[in-house]
Amino acid sequence: MNNHSQATPTQTQAQPPRRMGGPMGGPPGMLMGGEKARDFGGTMRKLLKELRPYRITIIIVFVFAIASTIFSIVGPKVLGLATTKLFEGIVAQLSGTGTGIDFTYIGNILLLMLGLYALSSVFSFIQGWLMTGVSTKLTYDFRKQIAEKINRLPLSYFDRTSQGEVLSRITNDVDTVNQTLSQNLTQIITSVTTVIGVLVMMLTISFTMTLVALVMLPLSAIFINLIVKRSQRYFKQQQDYLGHVNGHVEEMYGGHVVMKAFNGEERSVKTFDGLNGTLYDSAWKSQFLSGLMQPVMNFLSNLGYVGVAILGGYLAVRNLITVGDIQAFIQYVRNFTQPIVQIANISNTLQQTAAASERVFEFLDEPEESEDVQNPLKLDGVRGKVDFKDVHFGYDPNRIIINDFNASVRPGQKIAIVGPTGAGKTTMVKLLMRFYDVNSGAILVDEHDIRAFTRQDERSMFGMVLQDAWLYNGTIMENIRYGKLGASDDEVIAAARAANVDHFVRTLPDGYTMVLDEEGSNVSAGQKQLLTIARAILSDPKILILDEATSSVDTRTEVLIQQAMEKLMANRTSFIIAHRLSTIHNADLILVMNKGDIVEQGTHDQLLAARGFYADLYNSQFEEADLY
């Protein structure tokens, strides 16, 4: 929305219903219990494409990770030499056939070991530091893309998607990807390198003992496959329902007062329990299944360890292998099974990462607003003439709700749009602001189709003051300046005075530097409305859209708001969505809408004299008042 636009117009009955996160109203294609990630391979390819700008750094990380692993792998073999020399020296001493233990040789071996492990640690530290930088930068890129994507999405997306769903993708899902890249990617490299390197070292020691150790691999593969197949579907479901829970909590928190006023606590808790129950069910199943990996693999590796120990003892007795080699081989068996367990655990993590990445990419692939025209029109000055020509529109193209809408507004005119709820009043405002484009026909500003402008330029012609006043977490000065970001303090204060804001602001504890909370609840509803009028005055638009917002304020504040709005509308084309018809007596033209059509138009007196739909609406207000 442009700087001096206040907020999205409130939803009318003509709008599509908002889609709520949850089992009965999740996003299209939402995975229910038991479904797997839709496209693991495609998602991982997209993730690798995102990593392409960091490929040089990642290659360096891989090289350092491999080097660190190799230095670590060589260690047990070298240590075995020291063990053999120590064993031979002890045997020689006991038998009286030698000079004893060669401590010089053993000392040199230990120094070599120290050097190898020191180099391994240095390389490990460097690759970890580099990979953390890559993952953090990718996280930054993802969040930047999502933030930019939000600004390019059509309003229809947010009409059907809860805020919590979007927030979950920019927080939980991106964090999951970040953790996987920073913690698990290099572990995959080191684990694979360790498995290959250890296997080579084991073969150099004893082919027979290596075969015994490898007997456990087929059993490990079977168990890993069974566990991964069962767990991956629950990881996807867990990630989806985490978004639904966030969406529900965010919406209930935002509407907490309304929820309590209508005694909706029990229903809210029941909905939360349903979503949270599904999340709990999928979360404990995924974590339990992934947790089985470690004990199962440990059991199998211990079986292999026992077999190697028995065979090694037999070969040593027959002098077919040295004691140092047995010690080294046993270390390698331990080092061989551990990375296999890590790879198995990481495979589960990759499933969770794929699920999170898939949700991020789904959001980034959402259809965007149609592109702006290639050679946009630029106006030196806007007069404020607006024409609706044969406008047809429907949120669903197959269900047209605005039919053949025609109207012509001269510069500086005050136009009131009236009609019952669901008549299409707010829809027309959204079409004016190009939150939606017409299905057919055209809306013209100064004889030019608004689609000939960029959306930014087109929206900069309009200022909006809506019934749902929007303020953000910042000072009063900053909230008013939102209408014109480069405005000086004096300009802000002048706009505040024109909107009857200055007096009450100076009575507040910190005046213009007072910080408003996120909901603007530390000022009254009328004061919020006056602040948004000051913002619109500061923006100095040529065309105004006013959604009358005086029905919920006291009489004195209503007078102040009306005075401020009169100043704001002076010499500007104004569209007023009128809920109380008694406030639009002096409108230059009243457009009476019903079911998406203009059924009558004229001045207040002309429409009353016609004794038609408008007259019925107008008189019904007084009939209702007589009932009280």
C-alpha cells in the first residue's frame, strides 16, 4: 500500500471468505495425516540452486571437511604402531630377549598423533565457520525474498490465508533450513568421507575382519529404510500443523477482546486443542521414530564389534595380525558405525528440511500481481477526474458481483457511495486502488486507464482514511509522517493541527514522541482516527477515499473528526463510503449500490424526492431509531 494509504478496506460480504489455518480450512494442498512430502527431489534441487552463489565457499568447506576427516582417520593406524611397539617391548622384557620399550619411537608417534589431530581440529573449525556464514546468508536471502514477495502478492492471497501461516514460513521454516545447512551439511560430507576412509584403512589391516564388520551393513540398511519411510510423512505433517497452530494463536491474540466479549474462549481452546493434538501426534511420532535410529544402530554395531574382537584375538594368536592393528581395527569399527548412524539421522533431518523448504518455495511461487505496464504513464499533475466505464468484476471470475458499473466524477466533487452490507461499496474502493483489477471495462483517472500507470504511481494519487484505523508500533510523530516520509517535524505538526490532533497529543506524557503499541490501544478510537486523518492531510493526495468512522466515538470526538475530514476534502475529489446516511446531505453526487449495481444516483434531495431505494434506506434509519 502507498505511504498515505492507511489499511486494507474492511471485508464486505461480497468478498471471498478468509481461509483459516486448521484441519477444515488449511491452505490448498495441505498435507493431512499420513501424507509424505510431495516432491523431495525437486525441492532439494531448488535449494541447491539457491546455494549456487555460494558454491566456491561450499567447495572450500567440502575440501576442508574432507581434509579434517582424513587427518582424523589416519590417527588410529598411527597409534596402532605405537601400541605394537609398546607390546613388543613388554614381551621382549618379559622374555629377556630385548632391550625393553623404545620410548623415543613411541614419543615420536605421539607427537605425530598430536599434529594430525591438531590439523584436523583447525580444518574442522574453519569449515564450520565458513558453513555457518553460508547458512546465515541464505537465511537472510530467504527472508528478504519472502518480505519482497509479500509486497508483490495480490490482496486475494491474504483474503484466503491466515497471517500465522505466512509468519510460520518466514520464521519456523526458514530457521529449519538454516539449522540443517549450518549443522548437518558438513556432517554429511565428514560422515561419507569417514565411512569411505575407514573402510579403506580396515581393508589395509585385514580383509577377513573387514568382511565380518561389513556383515552388519545390510541389516543396518534395512532398519534405516524402515524407520525413514515411517518418519518422513510425520515430519511433513508436523511442519504443516506448526503453521496452523501459529496462525490460530496469532488470530486469537489479535482478536482477544472480541473473542472474550463473545464468550469464545471454549471454542478457541477447542480449536487449538484439535490443531495442537494433531501437531503433538505427528511430532512425537516423528521424534520417536528418528530416536529409534541410535539404539538400533548401536545394537547392530555392538554385534559387529563382538565378532571383530573374537576374530582378531584368533588371528593374533596365530601371529597373522599385530596387537596394534587389532586395537586400530577396533577403533575403526567404532568409527565406521558412528558415521552410518549420523547419516541415518541426517536423512530424517533432510526430510524435515525438505518439508520446510517446500513450504518456503510454495510461498515464493505463489502467483503475483500482474506486472505493471512496460512504459507507464506519468502525469505532471492530477486533476482528480474519475470515470467508471462498464466495470464488471468478481473475486471469482465465474461469479461476477459488480455488473456494468458506470459513473463519472468531476474534479473536486464529493461522491458518497451508499448501500446495504454486501452491496459492493468496499469492493469499488479496492478496484480504485488496484488491489484487484477489473474483469472487464475500465476505471479512468483524468481520462487515462489506471492500468496505464504503475501501481505505485496510481496509488500515490489516493489518500485513505478507513473505518479500521491502522497505526504501527512507533511514535506519534512517526505514525503521522508515514503519509510523507520526508516531511519535517514542522510539517507533521501543521498537519496535526489541521486534523485537530495537536491539542490532545500535547496532553500525552511524551507528546509527539509517545510510542504507540502495535494495536494503537494506548490511545482512544477517536484519537486513532484523528491521527490517520493527520497522516492523510500530510500526504496531500488529489483523490480521497473515506470510510466513515464516527459511529463508534462520542459526540464531541465525532464533531472533531467531521471538521478534520471537511478540511481534508477541501478542493479534492472525495469518495465517501457512508454507513450513516445523515452524514452525506451535502455530497455532490450519491451513488446508491445494491448487489453490485448502481441502482440510483443523484443528490440527497433528488433521491429522497424519487422515493426509491435510497429513500427507503434513509427512512429506515429513523424507523430503527424510533424503536429505542
